[in-house]
Amino acid sequence: MSEGESEVGKRGERRARSEAQPSEVESGKPVALVTGGGTGIGAACCRALAAEGFRVGVHYRSSEDKARALADSLGDSFSIRADLAVPEEIDALVAELKDAAGRVDVLVNNAGFNVNAPMLAMKLDDYDAVAGMSRGAWYLTKGILRRFMLRRKSGRIINISSVVGHTGNPGQIPYTMVKAGLDAFTKSLAQELAGRDILVNSVAPGFIDTEMTGELPDDVKAAILARIPQQRMGTPEEVADVVAFLATRGSYVNGCVIHVNGGMFGG
């Protein structure tokens, strides 16, 4: 019995929802799934991949309205929900993708979660909430590989990590641990899949102009900009451009971490 066929998985499947139309299933168009695709860098990745000819699955957990609106704007795309901290919902998500799309050619592990607090003030539940997203990325990737990519003998897995996984950042110890681990996951999985046409890479953004950074106090923004040689924050589209390259043209790039940070850190 597969992981998605247990009774618990079936209950999870009823929780996950896809807005794809049945008539679109099994089309010859390549399919990309972007987790956390409704906002920020994820939304930019969805738009960039759609422009490259992909049918995009816009995953969300709580940003339903934004994810559905984005999928509608992309035309031949769909939104799909799951809480990636819950394994049963991931099983359901993979099963829904089989019904909604029939294939997944590109997986962009973009969804993340953060709690800002000094180490001594951070609670264990906060750490678990941040670390749970890393476990979810691992488990979702496992499901996508088994159900789709290994059967098709091809695929692209792109993990969105962060510059702070390399530089550290005060008040974000669990987040920096998760992002550093995601890059290690990239390198190890690329080695495990050696010899197959399934490439695994990370894109590590620096400070990007999103809703999250938009809420930072002016003095914090000024301190960040002082560390960036280009003296500005990046845009989500600049990160998405690299993701689109890896998804379509980076045929000899594998097991790498590509930094997109305006010169703040070179790896």
C-alpha cells in the first residue's frame, strides 16, 4: 500500500483541495509545483514558470484568495492546498496532483516559516513550527520523486534557501538552521540521484523586497542596505529568473547553491 492510500491519508485527501478542471488532466504540457506560491518569491516563481510554458500548481496553506487569483491569472494553472507540517496532508497533496495534473516536472520548495526571537526567549513550540517546514519539504520531495519524477526519469527540484543559512542572523537561529539544512539536502539528494536526469539545486536569496521585509523598521533596512554592495534589496522577479533558468536551461547545473543577494555573500 502506498503512503497516500492509508485511511489517515484518505482523510487528509479530503482536506487538500485542487481547483484544477478534470479536462486538463494528462495534458502534454509540463507541470511545475511551487509551494508557498501565492505570495512573494513564490508568486514570482509561478509567473516566471508560466511564462516558460509550464502549467503551474500554486500551492498555499492559508493564502487561498491570493493563490486562486494568481492561478486564474495564469490561465492553464491551478491552486492546491496543504499544510506541509502535516504528513497526511502531503500524502493527500501528492494524490491530488496525480488527479489534477498527472505529472510534476518541476518542484520548487519555496514555502517557509519563521519566528523571530533571541534563542533564550524562543519556545520549543516555535522551534518545532519552523523546523516542521523543513521536514515537510523533505517528505513532499520524496512523494513527488516516487509518484512522478522517477517514473518519468526526469525532473528538476529547486529549493529556495537563504543567505542567512550561510551568514547566520541574530534572532533567527531555527530559521538559519533550516535554511542551511536545505542546502545540505540539495547537495546530498543530487548525489543520491546521480546518473538520472533529475537535477537538484538551491537558490539562496538575500534580502528581497517582499511584504515581510517591507514591515522592517527604517533603521533595520538601512543596516541591511549597508551590507549589500548593490545598495538595494532584490526583487522577487530577480530570484524567479534564476529558478526559471534552472527549471528549463540549467542542464549541467546540479547540486549547487546559487546566491542571489546583490553581492552581500558569494558562497
